[in-house]
Amino acid sequence: MDGPQLDLWRAPTDNDRLGAHPVEREWRAIGLHRLRHRTVAVEAGADELLVRTRVAPAALDLAMDVEYHWVSTADGLALTVHVRPHGDWPVLPRIGLRLGLPATLDRVTWFGGGPGEAYPDSRRASRVGRYARTVEEMQTPYVRPQENGSRADVRWATLTDATGRGIRVDGYPTYQMTARRWTSEDLDAAAHTTDVVPRDRVYLNLDLAQQGLGSASCGPGVLPQYDLTARDVTFGVRLAAL
């Protein structure tokens, strides 16, 4: 498993790119798509580990101090993440974690919003229930590659292989989830769906929140209540092997 580590980036949507005040310009202007992660300190205990990092764009007075607090439990690993922003950040694409998992973990089952994608300002279209999809079926193939496929209000999810082995992620209490065979950076770099080449990994995003979508490509932008502002946040998940 690669990560988890803080992830603030998403492949800009058509609505992020368009409108009177496209947020994509602000995101790229500060280098939000190429943040640097630096480990500051590591403190180990008998059954716990605290990792302090600083996440920041280059040459700007902006940073996120991030603490990852791991605790070993009888049924897995509990991870609590605290994020403290410094400086004047624009609205953020997302606040969450990204993990890289073996490519064989291609079966996704979750209890939460579904069956299709949902974002903060479109989540009323989803219904809470138990759903199962392949990683390929989790994608929404927009004509231009962009952020897609997030499931909202997820209580728990499993990613497994053909034998049922894999990983389970429980939320404290919920999270937004995407699972795909490419990174947000891959989606961002692609002009057409045929440009997106699957990697030999499954990338799992576990988000505390995402910026709303709005309708700037043909109407108003994101309503204020769905703007994702930089602020002190604490969130957590429990990871267990299956």
C-alpha cells in the first residue's frame, strides 16, 4: 500500500474551468497540483505512531501542517488526521487522503450513498444503501476527463480481489470515496478518454470533503455553502486487512 497521504487536488471539472471566476486558475496559480510533502518528525510508541508533515506549494507563504496519528487495535489500524492551514488559501478542490493499492483489488463494496456519483451539491440524488461495483464501473466517462465517480456518505467500504482478500475502510463517521486505476494528475493531463491509461495500481481517495460542482459551464457557480474553505480539520478512518 502506498500512503495514505493528504490529497488536496482533483482534476478540474468543466465547471471549475469556466464561468466568471474559474477556480482552476487560482488552484494552478499557487501550484496546488504539485504540492510538496515533507516529513518533519516521527514519534513512535508501543502501539501508536505519530507522523508530522508539512505540505506546501513551492516559493509561497502557504502550508498545511498535517499530523497522522496511527493506533494499532485488535481489528486493524485506526488513523486520525489533523490538518492545520497557514496562509491565505483559495477554496480547495478536496481535503482527504489518497492511497495506492494493488491492482488486483478491483471489486468495491460499500455502505453509503449510491449507486452513482455524488458531490456536496448533488448528493440528494444518491440513496444510502449497500452497493457493489468493479473499479471500472465506479467511473463516469465524461467526454473530457475530469474529476468523477465520488460516492458520498460512505460508512464503510471494502476493496477485494477475486478470492475475497483485500482491505476494509471504516469512516469516523463517514467519508467520500473514489476508486480508479489512474491518479487525479493523469485525468488532469488527458484531453480525451483514450488518453487515460490505467496504471498497475488502484488509487483510493477517502475525502473529508470536496468543493461543490456548481454549474458554471452553463449557469451559476458553486453556492457559498458548498465552497470548501481551508480550515483546521480532524478526520479519521480505520483500516483492516481482509
